[in-house]
Amino acid sequence: MKGVILAGGLGTRLYPLTKVTNKHLLPVYNKPMIYYPIETMVRAGIRDLLLVTGGNDAGHFLRLLGNGKGFGLQHISYAYQEGEGGIADALGLAEHFCDGDQLCVILGDNIIEKDITKAANDFRQQPSGAKLLLKEIPDPERFGVPVFEGNRIIRIEEKPKQPRSNYAVTGIYFYDATVFEIVRTLKPSSRGELEITDVNNAYIERGDMTWEVLEGWWTDAGTLDSLLLAGQLVGKASRTSSSSRGR
């Protein structure tokens, strides 16, 4: 399994912080934001990673991350997304890197408490299709929301005003190599972007989607409020861990 971290976009919701750098390079407690999804990948046994970024600050990632050896990666590759084509467009840049393998895809502003090892191992045994990680939250209308029929997801609704469940689709996805066939069929949404929700719904229509609930807390860090929350959650977890080791 290979890993893809999507760290593009202009980060306009974090202006003026992002006027001088990519949002994924902003600090979350004591580390740059981009460290967290990389460490999530490594803990799940993924050692070959592609980082997709864009904008004027792409070179900053290379200066910060280098060849990835400091994280325990065997190899890190970089791809550049021109313009604002959306998450699925950025994912499409990983086709050559994927080379027929399974993929774990994480949005670069997703930060979690636990790890995704179980989900990754489960997907390694899944013969085809995709897997989503869900989280029950109080405000799912901010995200993609799964609609259930029994224990089966029948579709994902993007930012619904009246969510049909209390679960959000986190920015952590697993795909087989046919994801690139799906990306090539997509049409831009009303935002002019290729949407990852459309990718996920294509797998659901095939009947080839599984899901698991993510353990521990989860947050994105794409707004000023969620960036602050992420720092608070990571700081609390760090202090708790230090206190436990000191006993």
C-alpha cells in the first residue's frame, strides 16, 4: 500500500496566516501541520509516500521534509497541482505513483488522536473497492455525510443542510487503483472542481465500498477555529502522554 497526502489549495479560510505560506506548513501545537498525516501513514506501515501540493510555496515542503528519511519513510515523492481543480483532481496526479497498488489518501489538514493501522490492515485484505473512515460528530453538515440503509452506505451527501446521519466522512480514504478510472469520468461541480464525494459515490454505486468508525478524536485544521481546536487537542494529548510516562 502506498500513501498520498493532499496538501494543495490556497487556504483562504485561514487568511492572513496563509498569505505567506501553505496552510499545511502552519504550526499545530509543536509541529507543522503536515507532520501529523505523515506520522499517521508511518504508524500504519506505509513507507512510500506522495505529497501533492500547489501554489507559490511548494518548495517549502521540500525544504522541510527532504527525502522523508527523518520520518521513517523509504521514499517521498512530490507532485504539483496547477490551479484549484479540487481534491479529486489532485488525487488524479498520483496515478503514475500508484502503479497499480492500493492507496491510503489523507487530506493534509486532518489530525487524529489514535491511528489507522486496523483500517489499513483490513483494506489490505479487501480484494477491491474503497474504504471510508467515519466519525460521529455534532456538526456533520460541515462535511460529507453518509446516508445509511441498515449497515450499508447508499450515498454520500456533501454538506447537507439536514444531515441524514450524525457521521462525517473524514479526510482519510482507501482506494484500489481503479480510482483513477473514476477520476477521469468526473465532471466539475458547481464550484468548478472535481469532488472527492463523487469518487466515493461512484464506488458506492458499484457496491464496492466499506467503512469503519475512526477511534479517538478527529479534526480538520482548515479554519481558524479548527486550527485552534487542533492545537488544543494535540497539546492536551501530549501533556497526558508526558504525565503518564513520568509516573
